[in-house]
Amino acid sequence: MTVVFRGRRVSGGILCVYFAVGRFRGGLARVQALKMSSSAVSPPARFDLPVDGMTCAACAARIEKVLNRLPGVTASVNLASERVSVGLASSGASVREVVAAIEKAGFEVPPRTLELSIEGMSCAACAARLEKALNRVDGVEAAVNFASERARVRYRPGIADPGRVIEAVAGAGFSARLLDEHSREEEKARKLAAHRAELRRFWIAAALTLPLVAQMAAMFGDGASHDGVPHDLLPRWLQLLLATPVQFWIGGRFYGGGWRALRGGGANMDVLVALGTSAAYVFSLAVTVGGLSALPVYFEASAAVITLVLLGKLLESRAKARTTAAIEALMRLQPRTARVERDGRLVEIDAALIGPGDVFIVRPGESVPVDGEVLDGASSVNEAMLTGESMPVDKRAGGRVFAATANGEGMLRCRATGVGEHTLLAGIIRRVAEAQGSKAPVQRLADRVAAIFVPVVCGIALLTFAGWWFCGGAFDAALINAVAVLVIACPCALGLATPTAIMVGAGQGARAGILVKNAEALERAEKTRVLAVDKTGTLTRGEPEVTDVTPLALPAGEALPASEALALAAGLEQGSEHPLAKAILRAVRNKGMALPELAGFKATPGAGVAGVIGGRSLRLGMPDWFPGAALPAERLAALRNEGKTVVVLAEEGVALAMLAIADPLRDSSPAAVARLEAMGVRVVMLTGDNPVTAAAIARRAGIGDFRAGVSPAGKADAIDDLKSGGNVVAMVGDGINDAPALATADVGFAMGAGSDAAIEAADITLVRGDLGGVADAIALSRATLGKIRQNLFWAFIYNLLGIPLAALGWLNPVVAGAAMALSSVSVVSNSLLLKRWKARPNAR
């Protein structure tokens, strides 16, 4: 195929390479200027910046003082809104210098995140080009997900803004829309309408192409003509009429997409399809118009390739839509309305209008509208949609309920504690969306290949054309083989291999109560070989309880009754906030016993408490606090060997009773540890308890390696020690004191019921408080990474085998087009097989 370019006739293949390698200077000049302008835009006269870290008026004054020292800068700080208003003179300091000055003063200008819906991407090369263009914008970090057609952008306020980001998208040849809850619905409706329009165009293309393909099949069935002259079953003028609308109307999207890609300084799949089909069509048109009946025509090839590629895109979009089914299902869970108490009566309102502190009613069979605390009533609530746990959870006064969970047979009266974006459901949706939009390290190779894929394929097609023409002498054979090379090459499969698997895997994890922060965490979890486990709240329930009350023989008479000893101990603990004190008080309340009056309370840190009850001077504390007391050594040792903490109740130095307190092991912990060990993960317990208690808990849980007497800071050091052998070490915990260790570990797991600090520091959050969730998360990561490797293998093998076969003339363009269309569909379909993955019920 030849075209006229700048007054000269040049080969279409040469023009393809000319564009793709970036040597078309004149055509790209405006784009280069736009890219340069993205980092050289003159700062606005006045702008606002958010500032983190201000705690008082002195902080605000210091920032103002620092900024007003800069040349051409006038600044005023609003402490209440935590923002600084900055005015810049045209010849003064830059925005970057302003941000640097704020950070040097000890404060932070926090980056902001926005999500964009991208239109116009047709393959992985488009996503790679757009990501490169966005990351060139000053103050912007972007990740583009071809599978979801989204871009997640982090930008520094003042240096960049959403308008500048959208301009960069437009400069790269695409269009973008900011996403929020309302625009997501619009986007969904827009995509549905576009899909229906494409489906109608496909059926029209299929109807026009079918006679051409049927003719080709009939000709193959009859064999080649004996006289060497091709015999067409359909008149060539009719073939031209059938193929022309397919080429330029149905196939117009490929010309538009290819032109935008070239104008943006790159090339994509649209360029390959447009070049390949245009070559076949233009050659056939010249033969038909010129009356060259001795030469064959390839109208069926150009029309069939376009139709098959369009079919592949339709199947691909349908399959990709299924990868986001999990997050869409979560978004549909929250009820639209709620019954709220207003002025002593129940009013049904939009659930979005509920505010913190509002009292709402959940009737039997209804869904909970927002997160809340139960005030009155008792019921069982199905939380499977959030935790993956099928058994209903009993709720009564003081219990927590969560948005979208299903109430059972009872009625609950609750007070709203988390609404809007602050519900557990909203947090899950946000986490899943962030994970689905993130990029795994394993994808880097595919991105590098996709970036140069189209130019390389154009070069191979040009060499194929030249080789066949100069060596074989048949122009039409050379042309058709070059077309086959162009249309079989597919960067789409490479671009879809990783993100589709991540999207399905993150969605399946959410269904099982496993929330992944990003794709990198999922990849690291797959390599975990050592798991460090915090004891309290992870292996155990995190709620100590009194297990034994042992009255001791008194020198002057009978031993104190167990119930009286427990009541006296609880009376002493009334003024304490220690976890052991809470366990003793809880035991008394559960028995319905009254607390005696306490006087003269005194706490001795690390030892115990003392006070006067009913005129008796009593002390309650660790056995070491009573060196002269006669304590039964065998009984004391037996209780400690069972992993229990022992406290002694004494009067005037005489021991009255021993109370044993233990944090019960979760029923599921031994099975979870055994499963992890079977998966090749060595479990190590970290605890601040004494060695005897730690050994007892480890023995009951089936853990062979433990570290006792470890402080919160020491846990992070222990993680570093475990990593010294080159192992990938994960850590699971639930408390504030676990946050440093979680951040130190290669992979951090946080229990969903734990502290906000632990959840923020962790890479993976387990909504249900169960160690079995860690085993499920590692199993999910292995399944997801397995699918990614399968996808990448087939995507690479497909191109490595398909392109040489086409270049050797062993593939007809129609067959090549069908293979290209099905390659991306096969990758997405393979990823969808992850939907079969389920969390193991017996791990709970």
C-alpha cells in the first residue's frame, strides 16, 4: 500500500514506522509543546494549600513567617480550616519553593487523590502512553488501569490540580471524567449505551461480511482455479459495496483511535488494525477499479478482520465488566431508606440523610442502614456480606452493627456512629477500588513490552512485505502476509493479564472479608515464608476471663469462700483500668454479685492494688508482691503451666486466695496454625508474656517457635531478626502496639476489629478477627499470582508464535484477526476463573 505524504508517495509500512519511532517532528510539535507546558505553567496569582501538622496558633504564625520571607510571597494561614492562602508575584518564588518551605518548617502539604474515567483506550499501549504522559506532569503520580479504564492520580495541591491532569489526558489523545458516586452511575449508563451501539454496529458488520466470508469458504472448498485466474462467486463491484461501509463506517473507530495515538506521540492496536485492513482494502479497490481481473481481491480479509476485532472487543468488555462485579455487589447492599426517630415518632428518610447520633430502628428482615451501636433490643445479624462468615452474630445492647448487614428475627434500636463515607462498608468499597486500580510489580515487564510493541510489529510487517516481495516476487502474497502480521499482533492481552486478575482477586477477597491495600501487597503475600503472630487478640480472643478461684487455708480457721474472695478482689479492682481488673469485674457482674464499697484505693504499678473494704486492709497483686505469704507452689506452677496469669488476694500479709486469669485461645487458632504450616509458612508467636505463659499458649496453638517478654518496640526488632535470613516475613496483629511491627514486616495483616493505627499500618485487613483469614489471604494471593503468570505466559506465547507464523505466510489474515480478537478474551476469561476461589470454612 502506498500513500501520498508531503507530496511524495511512500509505503504505508514505512509511514507506520516513521510515526511510531517518533521521527515525525512536525506532526508532534504541538504535542511536545503541550507536554513542556505541563511543567512550565506560570503559577496562579493566588491559591490555597492544605497543611497538616498545625496544632496551635503558634504553628500558624510560624508558617506565615516562613512563607512571607520568600521573595514575592504573601501568605495568610487559617488554623481552623488548616489551609494557607498564598499570593505569588510574577517574578517571585515558585509554587514548588512554597511547598518546600512549608515542609522544611516541619509541616506537610498532603497529596490528594482523584480517580478518572478514561475514554479512548483501545489496548495496553494506550494505557502505557497515558501513564507516561500523566507522570510527566509536575507534582503528579499516576497509575492507569486498562482493564477498568480508570486512572488513579495522586497530586500535590498547588503544584498540580485536577484541571491540569485532565488537560494532560486530553493532550495524550484521550478524554477523562472525574469520578464520584453520582458520576459512577452516569459512567455505567454511558458504557451500557455505548455497548448497545457497538453491538448494533457489529451485527450490521456481520451481515455485510458474511457473504464475503461465505464466498471465501466456497472458493477454498472448490480448490484453486486451474487456469491461474481467480474466479469470484460474487461480482467484485458487489464485494466493494459490501466491504466499504465495514471499512470506513464500522471501522472508523480504528482510524480515529490510530490518529489520536499518532498525534499523541505513540502507536496502538488501532494503528495496526487500520494499517492492515487499509492495505488489503486499498489493494483490492485498485484491482477492482483498474479492471485487473488476473489479480485477486481481499475485501473479505479487510471486512472480516474488522468484524472479528469488533466482536473480540465486545466479548472483552463484557468479560471485563464481570471483574468489577464484587465491588458493584457491595455498593448495592446498602438500603436506600431508614426509619429514624424524630420528635418521638418514627420517620422514614433517605439513608444518606442519617447523621451521627441519630437513633434508628431496624425491623426483622431489614438491612442496617449505617454503622451504629445497639441501644435496645436483641437479634441475630447476618454479617456474611462483610466478613464472609456465614453464621449470624448475636446483637444486644452495647453491641455494634454495620451498614448493609441483614437483621434476623428481632428488632433493634440503634444510635448511628458511622455514616456516609465513614461506615465499614464504605471503607471496604474504598479499599477494594484502590486495590483494583493499583499495579503489581509483576506487571512492569508487560508494560515495558507494550510501550514498544506496536513500532516493533510495524517493523516486522515491513520486513515481511519486503522479504516476500523481493524474494518471492508476488506483490499480493507479500501484502497479505504483512497484513496478517499487523492484525495478529495484540498488545491487549499483555495489558489485561495482570489487572484483570488483580480486580477479580481483590473482589473475591472482599467477599471473604479480606481487604487488600494494593496489588503489591497481594504479590508479596504470595511469597510469605514466615508469619509473626501477636498473641493477644490474634491467637487469643483478647478478652481475659477468670478461670480459677482457689481459696487458701488460713492459720486461724476455715478458708475464705470462693465467691467472697472473688467479690473482695472485684471490690479492690473498682478503681483500676488494667485488663486483668476488667476480667475480675466482668466475672462478678456475670454472676450478679454486688460490689462492696472501697476506701483508700492505691495502685502500685507492676505489682497490684490495695484498699480498705469493710474495715479490712486488703491487697491484690502478683505473687512476687507477697514474699512472706505461704502460697501452694505446686498449684501456682500448675496454673502458670496452663498459660494463666495468677494474682493473690491477701489481708495483712496473709494470702486468702489465688485467682487465675487467662485470655482463652480462639477455637480456630490451632487449625489455622496447622493449615499455615502445611502451606509452608512457619508461624512464630511474639508476646510480652513471661516464658512459662508463652510456652503454654504456644503449645496449645501448635506453635513451635515463640519469643516471650517482647516489648512493642522489640516486636519490630524481632521482625528484622526474622528477615535476616532472606525470608519474606509477614506480621499479624490488632493493637496500637503492633503498628511498628506491622510497618516493619514485608506484609502486615491487621484484624478488622483492631485499632485504627494497626489497620492503617497493615497491607491486608481481615474484617473477621480470625487467624484463619491470614491463611485464606495467602491462599488468595497465590491463586491470583498463579493466574497472572498463566495470563502473561499465554499472552507472550501467543505473540511469539503468532507473529512468526503470519510472517512465514502460514496464517490467512481472517484467521489472524480471529486469533487476535480471541487472545484478549481468553486472558480475561482465565482471570474470571478466580471467581471459583472460596475461603475455607473449616479455617474459621
